[in-house]
Amino acid sequence: MSVLEVFETMEYGPAPESPSSANAWLDDHGRKFGLFINNQWVTPKSADYYTSYNPATGEKLGETVQAGQKEVDAAVAAARQAFQTWSKTPGVVRARYLYAIARNIQKHHRLLAVLESMDNGKPLRESRDIDVPLLARHFFYHAGWAQLMETELRDYQPVGVIGQIIPWNFPLLMLAWKIAPAIALGNTVVLKPASYTRLSALLFAEVVAEAGLPPGVINVITGSSKAGTMVVTHPDVDKIAFTGSTDVGRILRRQTAGSGKKLSLELGGKSPFVVFEDADLDGAIEGVVDAIWFNQGQVCCAGSRLLVQENIADRFLEKLKLRMGHLRVGDPLDKCIDIGAIVDQTQWDTIDHWVKTGVKEGGELFQPDIKLPDKGLFYPPTLICNLDPAAETVQEEIFGPVLVSLTFRTPAEAIALANNTRYGLAASVWSDNINLALDVASKLKAGSVWVNSTNLFDAASGFGGYRESGFGREGGREGLFEYLRPAWQERPRPGFQPEGEPAKSKWGAYTPARPTMPNGFKPNGKELPRVDRTPKMYIGGAQVRPDGYYTRAVLGPHGEVVGQVGDGNRKDIRNAVEAAHAAHLAKPGWAMRHGFNRSQILYFIAENLDARSDEFARRLRAMTGQSLSSAQAEVVASVERLFTYAAWADKYGGSVQETTLRGVTVGVNEPIGVMGIACPDEFPLLAFVSLMAPAIARGNTVVMIPSEKYPLSATDLYQVLDTSDVPPGVVNIVTGDRDHLIKTLIQHEDVDSVWYFGSAEGCYHVEHESAANMKRTWVGYGLKRNWLSREEGEGHEFLHEATQVKNIWVPTGE
Ligand code: NAP
């Protein structure tokens, strides 16, 4: 036998890592753990315990407390107490603590990695080389933001006590993504790890205490989903940061609705992995391995939908099957292992159920003939081909080592198939044609797009979803805003308390207004009646009659009729959404126009509004009864605001992120899409302009619901828009009952985001109903805002809400 033959036939020998350090740590604690509150282990007198097992061996690892209300209250109280001083601790001091935590993580690197693999089942190669290094990296990176906060983020303050709930697939990494930015910016934390993987969070708590972090800044409570609910609904928690399934995300959105708590949701995915005919096929094969068999496929952004160009599909799948036959499944602590154990029997059963469903749906199943360990929760790498794009197995998140494969012919078809999902977390595009790859990347609806690469993460680049993959970002400058509030803003504590089931609420119930005589005309037989001018709806650039032909009277300060407007209904809203979509998709759509063009149009609107300022001021005075000078000031401020967003139209595009990638990572501030915006009654013109302008400046198309009480300044604006080159459908205006109209918008599947500045009750319903398709919302909780002030009425808060960040990763080099 030649050396080459020996080399080619040689089996890998095992290269096991010793579990002794983790076992010693577990033994030191008697394999029984309390809760980590105020830097101390707290063991309730009569607690229930949960047992953790190693999924690869079935061996019992330890027991942890099932926290109840009393314990959750104690953890929140500790965090609240610590917030008083931590939020006032200078950033440069907080930076030292984060730095110390990062260094301490590095010192305990091996122990953290081994325990993580034992508790979760992931290969040590991954916990040692990816999870723990990234854990440290997040604390180093955010130590930097703590250092810079007072100069770079001086218009912001910390949010308060943050409840953080994380899943089991990356227990340490998810914890880092949440805790590092929170404490860097002066917040304090109550963290609940997932039940299956509680142990590394407890070890991390010790690592933190050892680094000298003041008591109460980080508290870790173990418990079931019930403890999660207690954290979410706790009145003294100011924000919930959640990572987990979309179904639980929906529950949390409903539970926090209208409470004034901030919420960020990092949810599930079904990410496409798109391979074009000119891709480096061997590179792409390794990409697939990394995309779907990394962490046993239990990855939110796993490339679980393979889309291959039809003419190379057979060759590619053949190569892939060959490669699958070389994957090694087994003991996670063996450093030569590619695929470890599934976290729990329940997950194993779910994966198996989906594979059987795929076969029932007509899929062609391939599992390589490789050896699996005799015991432990192992599942073979699995490929299912020839499924219909609408098959459940293609649409639903399986969260296991299961890849489904489809084919496409043209780039347009690839984009359509890739976007044919309710999720939007990540995507991977493989082509040696950089023009094609970047064009496709820009058209995919996903928060992260990796070109000729996959599963790249770094603290300097935000991670998070579009659509039902959630909202908010973790990492990068964009992720900081999840843990900040504008310096002027108190924590909103809205007065409205929902009673009973929202489905039974009368919110948005609607009775059309009764018609009144136009313009206060009283027939006396002598005068000619004034020409009736009832402003219509403004939809698709045309003035159209309300669908129901109803009108409503607009009353002045003394109850006199100062005008009429159309009383919009569901049909008007649907037409307006359709027009907004058409404007979005037109060629070139509003979002595709360059910033300079959008800024020119905003300047033009300002110019034309300014030219008619007297008329607008008189209209405002007639409706609201304010003095002419204050009405004039409102018009002047509205013109000014249009100038502000004309300025921002070409200055908020994004940035090149300084990640650890050799190449470029571009964070693009993309428009959200079609937005529904309900305006408040105060400052009827200025608030309307302050909400419309940032949305359209950043490439969104909008359906505006003007002030219900004072809509005439918005309807007068049609003529300004008409003469300012605003393309049809970019701004649509539907007048009428605000809550009735917003209800249709929030329920509309084709509306991507809703802003609502009506009552506290309305805010509750808007947030609650948004859970149906995880629409992004921004509400005012019924609180007054000083729209005249530049601090409260314009700027980054508005731009942030009008955009979503997509990070495109492009490696360079050979
Ligand atoms: P999960 O069932 O949603 O649970 C996530 C966390 O929420 C766990 O700590 C869980 O506690 C807790 N929880 C469950 N029900 C709750 C409730 N009603 N109220 C409050 N807390 C509740 O998700 P998972 O199975 O652990 O994780 C898998 C999911 O996470 C996948 O969908 C995956 O895509 C997603 N994920 C997303 C990202 C991202 O960044 N977008 C990253 C990783 C994972 P118990 O464990 O005690 O039940």
C-alpha cells in the first residue's frame, strides 16, 4: 500500500477534550444551583428543581431552580436598585468593567466551551472556536461604546431594567449579544436562559462576579416559560429583549402591548442559500455544510432552503451528497466531529416529524450512510429534494440538520423564491459575478446577506430580521438603540389598561358620520350657495371620492362647521395600500431613486408650502382657534422640517462596518416598505409633515391618516404634493376615523410598518394586533410631544424608525 493510499483510507482517530474541568465546576456546586441575584447564589427555601442532561450521553449534569414570582421580583428589585448607581457610573468606568469581563471570559475560555458543549450537544470545535471567542468579542466591542457613550451618544440615556430571554441554541452567544450592549450603556439586566441550557449562563454569572461587576447589574434567574412570563409582565421592567421562536415572540408582543416597554424580537428564519451557475461549486458546497450543519442546523439563520440554478443542480446535488457522506456525527467533545447531538428528545422528535412530513409531501429524501453513535440524541444530515415551493417543509422552520432543495432558472426567479417566505433573517448568495451577487443581495428581504460566504457574525455588525423574523438589531452601532432612549424622554407609562379580550373590544368600531350642510350655508333665497368643496381622498396621486361616499364635518373652535372631508373606510385604505405598493415597485420604485432625487422633491414640497404659507396659517387658525402668529409659526416649522429631511434624504444610507471579516461588511439603512401613519391632533400640519417627511425621505411609501379632528391642512397639502413632482402613490392620504382606519392598516398583510400617534388605548391595540404578522410599530402611548422642538420633533429617532438595517458581507481575497 502506498503512502497516498494509506492517507486516503485512513480513518480519523478520536481527539477527545476532557470534560474534567466542567465536571469539577459542577461538583464544586454539588451539582445543584441557586439563582444569581446581587452577585450571590440565592436558593429559595422550597423550590422546584429542573434537571439538565448531556444530550450526547444522557448523563445527568446538574439541577437548577425553577424560579417563581418571589424570585423574579427579587431579581428585578436588585436590578432596579443597581440601576440607580450603574446608570450614573461614568461610561469610562463601565468600560473598565466590560473589559474585565471580556478578559475573564478569555481566562475561562476552555471551561466555558466544554460546559457549553456538554449542556447543549454542540461540537467543541464550534463552542471553542466560535461561541466563546465571540462572547469575549462582544464585551470588548461594547466596552468601547461604554467608553464613547458620553461623547458619541450624548442625546441618549439608558432605558432602565432590561428583561432578557434567550434560546438554547447559542446559550453563551445569545447572552453576550444581549447583556454586553445593555450594561455598556448603563442598563441593568435580569436574564432568563432557556430551560435546556441553563448551566453556562450560571458559570458566566460567576465569571462576571469574579471580574468585580457591582451587585445587581446582571442577575440570572433559571426557570420555565412561566418565569419568562413573569419577567415580561413585571411592571418594573422597562424593556424586553427576546430571542426565540416567532410563536413565542407573538405572545410577548401581545403581553407588552400598550405598556410603554421597549421590545426587541430576534425570531426564527428559513433562510435561502442561493447558488448561481457561475459560482465556485466546491466553495459553495463547503458553504452549504456550514450553513445547515453548523450547530446541527439549530441556527436561526441556517441556510435551510437551498436554491440552485437549474442547469447545475444535478451536478451540485451529486457533489453535495458525496460531501454529506464524509460528515462525522458523534461525541461533541471529540474535536474531529462535524455534527454533535440534538439538544433534547423533544427537538429530535420535531425534526423527525418534519422529515417524515417532507417525504409525505413528495420530497426525495437523502441521508448518507454514515455511522451514528449507538446512544445519544444524534440525527443524520438530511437533504430533501423535489419539493413544491409551497410545501410546509419548505416554508416552516425545522431547526435541525435538514436541508430542502429547489431549483430556479433566472435571477428574478431566484429572488422571488428566496423572498417567498414569511421570514427574513438571513440569506447567502453564491456567484463569481459580483454585479449579479450584489444586485441579488440588495433585493433579498433579509437582515444579513452573505456573499460567497455564510454564517458570518461579529459584534461590529448588527444582526436581526425583516418581517416575521422580528425587529431590532443586536450588534453594531444600530444595535445600541435597542438599549437607549432619547435623553428628553421619560419611560412612557400609559394610563390605558386593557380589560378582557381585545378581540371583544370596541376599539375601531365604526359608524359613518352623518352628513352636515357644507360650509355653514344657510339658505335665505338671496345669496348663491358657495361652491361645495369637499376634499376627497388622495390615492395614487389622484383625488378620489371616498368609497362609501360619506363625508364628515370638521368643526372649528366654537363648534362651527369649517369644512368637510371624506369619511374613509376599509376599501379606501386597501386602495391606498395598493397605490403605495405600486409606487414602491414601479420602475424605478421610490426606494430605488437616489437620495438626491428624493431630497429635491422634499425641497420642492417645502418651496411650494412656503409659497402658500398664509393660506395654510389661516386654515390652521380656522380649525384650531390658535392665534394667527402661532399658526404661522407652525407653517414655518413645517417648511423647516421638510428642509431637515431633504437634508437627511442623502445622508443616512448606512456605513461600512468594521468587522473582523477580511473584506467589506456594508450596513445599509434600507426603507421598511409601505408604512401606515396615523397623526395626532396636536400641530395638525407640523405633526403630519414631521411623520411623512422622514418616512418618504428614506424611501418608504406611505398611507397617511391625518389628524381626525383637524384634517383640512393635510387635505390642502394634496395640491402642494401635486405640484412638487411627488410620484403618484408615494404619499396617500385617507381622512376619517383614525382608529377605524389604523385598524385596517395594522391588519393589512401588505403594510410593513405602522406608526400611531393617537390615544393610549389605540397604542395598545396597534401593538397587540401587530403580533399577527410581527409588523414593526412605533407608537406615542397617547403622550404629548412637542412637535415644534427639534429635539422631540425630528432627527435620529424618526430616521431609525423609518429604516431597517441590512448587513451585506462580501469577503475579498483569493
Ligand atoms: P422558544 O421556545 O421561543 O424559547 C425561547 C426562550 O423563551 C426560552 O428561554 C423559553 O424558556 C422562553 N419562553 C418560552 N415561552 C415563553 C413565554 N410564553 N414567555 C416568556 N418566555 C418564554 O425558542 P427556543 O426553542 O428556545 O429557540 C429556538 C428558536 O429561537 C428558533 O425559532 C430560532 O430561530 C430562534 N432563534 C433566533 C435567533 C435570532 O437571533 N433571530 C437566534 C437564536 C435562535 P424555556 O426554555 O424555559 O421554555
